[in-house]
Amino acid sequence: MVKTLWLFLFPAICFAQSSPYVPSIENGKKLYEDNCTVCHGVQGDGKTAMATMLKKPPVSFLDPKIEESFTPQHAFDAMTEGRKDVGMQSFKNLSKKERWDIAAYVFTFRDQTLKVEDPRPELSWDESKLMSDSQIIELFRKRGLPEDKVIEQLTLIRSYPQ
Ligand code: HEC
């Protein structure tokens, strides 16, 4: 009896563990504005008064270089660890969910013009949080999507994590 119960429970437990927290962009925006704008700027471009006083300029989230390699996971880790050598503290004081909210939000700066009623991004948050913008673009080009749809998908994926 106990064994049979396990047969049913085990997949349920595994499923529960693998379903990820899907971040809230809205909450991420608020948290970003409270914690990050002083250095990284409201628009995410890093052009702040504070920037001139730091050893190294804060990252601009609009920098095309960032598209190549930067992932939400990377942003999450940077917040968790901090970059103390350049004056960015650790944000472990924020909960994991809050850090994920911000990590997702910093990927929305490039395009906030697309407003969709019923967004259906073709990649789940769990997949996209490990991918840079360039990797997402490459994936959809390989799938044969026309160029405007590729960019639309990127924006959907970043702005409406699901
Ligand atoms: C006191 C200023 C300051 C604050 C506040 C700050 N940062 Fe930074 N941040 C920096 C600087 C400076 C760098 C550049 C680090 C480098 O180039 O090595 C940086 C780098 C980063 C990076 C890139 C790290 C890497 O290694 O690639 C991310 C992501 C980041 N910040 C996110 C955030 C987020 C999100 C917040 C708010 C929760 C935040 N930062 C708050 C100054 C700050």
C-alpha cells in the first residue's frame, strides 16, 4: 500500500519541484526603481550622476554587447553576489522571488512599445531565463520566422514571462 502511494506521489513531487516561479514584470519595475535606478538609471542606460563617481560605470541594459551573453539568470546571480569591487552591494536582502522579478524586468528596457492583449510567447520563462537575447533571436531565425516576428517574439518573451 505504501509502495503504491509512492508511485502516485513521486511524480507529483517531482512536478511540483520543477515548476518554476514565473516573475512579475510589474513588481520588478517597482523594485528596480527603488534599488537600482540610482546607478543604472530609470531607462536602464546607466547614465546617472552616481555613475561618474564609481570606479567602473554601471552596466547599461541597452548595450548591444549585453544582448550577446546576458541572461536573466546572470542578472539574478549578479544581484545575489553583488559586485562589491565596483561598489554594487549584494541584494540578498531581497527575497529570491523579488530578485527574479528584477532580473526579468531588466530585459524589458529595449522595447516597451509592444502592448498585447493576449500574449503567447513561444518560449517558457524557465527556458528563456537561461538565454541571451542573441540566442533567442538565433533560435527563432532557425525556426524560419520572418525577421519582424523574430523581434516580436523576443519582446513577448521578455515582457510577458509565462
Ligand atoms: C551603487 C551603484 C549600483 C547599484 C545601486 C546597483 N548596481 Fe548593478 N552595477 C553597478 C556597477 C558599477 C556595475 C558594473 C560592474 C562591472 O562592470 O564589472 C554593475 C553591474 C551590474 C550587472 C552586471 C554584472 C556583471 O557581472 O555582468 C547587473 C546585472 C546589475 N548591475 C544589476 C543591478 C540591479 C538589478 C540592481 C538593483 C537591484 C543594481 N545592479 C544596483 C553599480 C550598481
